[in-house]
Amino acid sequence: MSKIDLSRVDFETLVIHAGQTPDPNYGALATPIYQTSTFCFDTVEEGAGKFAQEIPGFVYSRGGNPTTRALELKCAAIEGAEDAVAAASGMGAVGAVMTAFLRPGDHAIFDLAVYGGTNHMASKNLPDMGVEVSRVDTGDVEALKAAIRPNTKMIYFETPNNPMMKVTDIRAVKAAAGPGIRVVVDGTFAPPPMQHALALGADIVLHSVTKYINGHGDVLGGIVAGKAEDIKTIRANSITKINGCPPAPFNSYLVLRGMKTLALRIRRHCANAMEVARYLEESPFVKAVYYPGLESHPQHELAKRQMEEGLFGGMLSFELKDDVKGLSSFEAGKKLVNSLKIPAIAVSLGDPDTLIEHPASMTHMAVSKEDRLAAGITDGLIRLSVGLESAKDLIADFQQAFSAL
Ligand SMILES: *Cc1c(COP(=O)(O)O)cnc(C)c1O
């Protein structure tokens, strides 16, 4: 047990200390990597007790591992959740929630624009398994209420979402859903301290740990946090059985390491993104910038209420004007991206390095053009994951790339 009363500390202290105490074997301060598949028992009786979960401890790493458990406890603490369970990837986490709670004949509502892999689950995998799926703009509470049926079991959305940074009102969705429908928030774009989805009424919050929570671009991981009973169901049915997707202990160690600087990193990502967003908004070549921190963002007031401490994330999208030096916004966008020197052309987000990508040909290639346009994802849209470099250097890079158009 920690000597620190973690219920009374600031986020900076919580994220460093929660879930981790010196290792009982040798006092190692850094949580050791328990790189083992199985755990030994002194006696048959001890084994039986651990299998029956009457004696606490570990049996086999698919069901639980000390390094991964430290990560789960840390994530539960920062989300203010009763418990959390880790997965080998963000999609592992998404799939685990679906397979734990949706059955043939159930109905689930998904926002119009969700992450590509989740979109595939909603449009293909779940219907194949006999789950009815409706797609609704979860920002439109009346449309959401109209879509709810007697067999609705889940409402699922991302906030801010990918790649338009649409902000959905978590409180309003939970109020519309009532107690019988699980509200599941993918909070990947806004991990704590930016946003606490459970405190706003979500039943379950999940993250692709691959992104900000690990924050170093070197691990795939996922986490699901919520009520102890729900987490137990997800762990028992999905993570250890149907999906069989716990993280490797080494990856859990890397994420624990990355999380030590989560508070510092998030503040810097957000400050950099705000500066770059303001710069782009003032550029004569730019038609629109989508960033929840800008007054021009359609849900800026909601973002101010729902996202904390003026932290609006490190993600933004923008679109160039048509006819920039005779080019279409698509052609000009391609030329701009190719001329930038600091941002790497890559999907993913939340890395120390700034990443830039073109949703229509990359992350959202598999989404039909009609659905893409309905979600506002035009051919000219460019998505930027603002990294931890100097904002001044990033802006200077944009200046040189604009002048090369
Ligand atoms: C990346 C991402 C996922 C999937 O996570 P992986 O770790 O790549 O499996 C899910 N949701 C969102 C919003 C993401 O950005």
C-alpha cells in the first residue's frame, strides 16, 4: 500500500504514484517486468484457492499479471474508476467491450464518425453476429432519443472524435440513455487530466493506450475503466476468453514508464496544439480549422465545460481553401504535407513527434465517400497530431511549406 493518501493529491502526484509501490521482493522502485506465462503454487491447496479466487494472486498471465495489474490500477485511479482492465491494443479494448455486453438480438447505437477499426465492427462484425446497429449523430440528443429501442443495450461514441474533433455532451447522452443502456466513451483523444468521462456520466471509458497514455509511439495497448462488476465481466469473458488479448508484460511496463510524464506531456501537447491552431486559423490559405479550443469550433462552449483546465487536446484537423495558387484544396493539401519537414507523414497520434495524415486516403480510406462526407471528412481535410517539439519551430515549418505552394 502507498503511504500517500492518493484521494487527496493533484493529478501530477496521482499519475506518478497510483498503482505502483516498491516491489515486495527487493524493493525495486520501478515496477518489475514479470515476464512469465505462469505462476507456481507451494501446494495444491494454494493453487485451488487461487483458481477459485479465494486467495488473491496470479495464476496465468492471460488472466492477470503483476506488471499489467499495476497499469490497470494506475489507469483506474486516473479515471476515478472502481477498476480497469488492460488489452493488447485499443481495438482489443473496443472488441472486449462489445463481446462482453452485446448478444444476438441486441441493438447498439454508434456515432456517425468513429475510429476506422470500430467503424468496421459497427458496420460489419456486429451485424454479422446478429447485433442490430444504428448510426446517429450523438451530438443531436433528439435524434439519439428517437433511435433508442426497447432492445438498445449500448451507446458508443468518441469525444472529441476522429478526425473532426466533434465534441459530444457525455452528460446529455447519459441523460437520454437512462440507467438501462451502457454509455461507452472512447476517450483516446482526451485522456485525463483533460477529461474524466466517468465523472460526466459514462458507464465505461476506454482508450487506445497506444496514443497519449503511453505517449511514446512504441507500444500498442488498450484500457477499459468502469464499475468493478462490468470490468470483471469484460476480463472474464473477453480479455481472457473470447478475445484472449491481454497486453504483454513488457508493454505494460513501457506504458507505466510513459505514464510517469502524462501530466507534463498532456499540458505541452495542448499548449502546442492551441498555438498551431491559432496560427493556421489566421493563414490566408486555410478555409477551416477544427480544434475544440478555438472560439470558432461549433462545440467550443461544451468543450469548455466538459474538458478540464482549458486543455483541449493535441489533435486538430484543417482544410485548405480551394484555388490556393490555382490548386484545389486536395492538391494544395498534398503539396503542403509533402513540403513540411518536421511532421512525419503517418497515422496514429499522441507521440512526442508531430504526425500528419490525410484521412480520405489513409485512416478513412475504407469508409464510403458518402459516409465520409456526411461526417464532414472532405477530400481536402488534413489531420495533425501536434507533438512535443517547440511550437515556434512547428509554425516556422508551416510558414516555409505554405510559401512553397
Ligand atoms: C487508435 C485508436 C483506436 C484503436 O487503437 P489501437 O491501439 O490502434 O488498436 C481506437 N479508437 C481511437 C479513437 C483511436 O485513435
